[in-house]
Amino acid sequence: MPTNVTDEPLCESELDTSGLGGHPAGLTTLFFTELWERFSYYGMRAILMLYMVAPKAEGGLGFDIKYAATIYGAYTMLVYMASIPGGIVADRILGGRLAVLVGGIIIALGHFTLVFPALPFFFGGLGLIVLGTGLLKPNISSMLGSLYAANDHRRDAGFSIFYMGINIGAALSPLVCGYLAQGVDFKAWLGSVGLEPTSSWHWGFGAAGVGMSLGLAHYLFQIKRLGNAGMRPEKKLPEATAAVKEKAPPLTVAEWKRLGAVGILFVFTMLFWAIYEQGGSSLSLFADKLTDCTLFGKEFPSSWFQSLQAIFVIVLAPAFSWLWIRLGEREPSSPAKFAYGLLFLGAGIALMVPASLAAAGGKVSPLWLTACYFLQVTGELCLSPVGLSTVTKLAPLRMVGMIMGIWFLAASLGNMLAGYLGGFFDEANLSSLSTLYGGMGAAAVIATVILVCLTPTVRKLMGGIH
């Protein structure tokens, strides 16, 4: 049977401390698997919007910004929405371990499909990535949660370490995939060997597929370190099915209250991602069209800016992991951390108001985007890894995969809204652009105030889980 999160404390002798930093051994397996999966996702994401709006003469699809943003929003929404059926399939049929493996294979096939330039391959590749991510993403997080007891003080720190691994992949991939897709030197090399320089976009997509393949190889090599986590559910005999259903207990009042707390945090998480994911839509276009992409006189691909968020996570995640443990009993509650996250997010996107106005005088300094991403990542580390940890603590044991999938629905809807908002990007109307970013900043601050007022209620619903 799968080893799930429990509310029972473990004796010190029962704790698995053989892994990274005194954490369970399985953390290392999941850390590197998710690293390469995120390499593939963020590598493709870094160039997706730019590829769609690039003229056909430059190898792109030639879509207008609103249409491209609609596709971007729909795709990123479906990537997370697929986590719901993916969690259910793992809970009832495959188990988390097999779901992650099958999902990774489908993701790799999707990226390699994008190597082919025809439009049917483009949409087909996106569809495969959606299906694969739906199986992999919720279940790898659920397996991580199952390595810890609910009251294990290492849990939030473990998720922060896991989150750092995600962002190592996310930091490297725009540099690699972005260089292959947009790099002037690489395009020149393609021409020198008799290949079409405008095909460079598809080299970037292919590199993302190679990353996912490396993740699959690592996962299979270290799968034994997971112990019993994510094993397939035991098959029940047909004649025993009815009896088993009768014995299945309904949700208790305490479980319903905890799900209520998840629901409240869900709403604020959706708003968070709608603003944060501008990095792949409007902020990506801001970097490409309105930002000076030179360093020491050397031009670099605009997609490289999308590495900044991940780099900041890598730098700051260990500090946050240490901070939560160091604070001990003074550590802020999960809803309080969410409020901090929204506040920093709002401050970051608000910086783009003066940046937009300054663009009237020509391309602006890259420091504007750098500062924006730094503040947003500070908020991200207060909210995202904490949210993953909180859901695995609050979800009923028999529903953890499905609830994790529902949790990712918040990111799904947030990404859809991010794509919609990104469609309003207009480099020719900088005042409307500043209004767009100012509205996002105001929404984040208002949400912060509301959540602060709701925090006592959410803590009661959580029933003593911090």
C-alpha cells in the first residue's frame, strides 16, 4: 500500500534522515526528476510566446499578440488543469510512482513533436505536454509529502529544497533553449553548416525534450530510494468491492473544515499566479520589445530574462528554508505567509508602471525587470512551496492526489487569466501598459488586506495544523 501523510508523530528512530540535509532519501530522487521536468517546461515556455508572435520570415508563426496570448493562456491553464484527472488516475489506478513515469514519457514525446515546424505538430506537441504534465506534476508533489508525517518539522523545509531543485532546471533552461532559439551566434552556425537559420526555434524545443529524457533516466535509476511512496493501489476482488465501499468512511467535520481552508487559500493562489505568470506573457514581450538586451556591449536573447525568477529562487530558497526552521514556534502560519507573498508580488509588478512610462524615451534598463522579478520571487517563496506543503497536510489521506490536482487548478486558472491579461500588451500605447501593471499591483495589495483579515478564520478551519 502507498505510504501516505499521517497525523501521527514519528519517533526519532523512525525518521528517515539519510537524504539531502537530513531529509528522507526519496527527496533526492524527486528533487532531480522535477529539476529536469521543469527544465523541459520552462525551456519551452521561455520561447513559446516569442515563437508565436515572430514573423514567418523569421521562422515564427506570425500570430498577433492577442491570439498568441490566448493560446499561451489556454495551454498553461490546461497544463495545470490536467493535474485533476492525473491525480485521480494515480489514486485509483496507477499509483503516483507509475503516473510520474508515464507522464514523463508523454512530456518528452510532446517536446520532440514541437521539433517539426508544421502547425499540426505545434498543437499536437502542446497537447502531449498537457497530458504528460497532468500525470507527473501533482503526483510527484504528493509523493514528496508522503515521505513526511504531517507534523514533521522538516516538511516545509523539504518542500523549499524541492522547490529550489525545480528552479535550478527553470534557471538553466531559458539560457540553453533561449540561446538555441534566438542566439545570433547559433543562427550563424546553422547557416555555416547549410541549415536554415530560421529553424533555430525548433532546436530550442528539441533541447527541452532532451531535458525531460534526462529526468526520466534519473528517476528510473534512483526509484528505489522512494521506499513505498507512490506504489500502485492494491486491487480489490470484485465480490469485495461493495463491502469495501460500505466501509469507506465519509469525510469528518474536521476534514471538511480543512478542505474549506484549502478553498480559501485557493482563491488567493489563483490571483497570485495570474500576476506572477506575466513573466511568460506580457513581461516576456516587454523584455523583447522595450528592454535593452545588451550586457557589456554584447547582445543576449530576450528569453534569458526568464531565468531571473528561477535564479533568485535558487539564491533565496535556502535562506527561507533556514528561516522557517529558525523561527520555530514563532514561524508565521500558512495564511500569514500567503499574505506576505501577495504583498511582495504586488510591489514587484508595480515597478513596471514607471518602467513602462520610461520606455517612451527608448528601451529601458534591464534593472527594471530584474528588480520586479526579485520582489516577485520573494513573494513566491512565501506562498508556493508553503502551499504545496499545506495541501499535503490538510488533504484527507484517501484523497491527497485528487486534492493536489485541484490545488493545481488554482495555477491553471491563474495562468489562463495571465494569458488574457498579457493580450493587452501594446508597445505603442505605454500609458495603457502602465495602467495594466498598476491595476495588477493594486489587486495584489487589496488581496493582501483581505487575507490578513481572514487569517484567524483560516487558522481555525485548519484545526491546529500550522
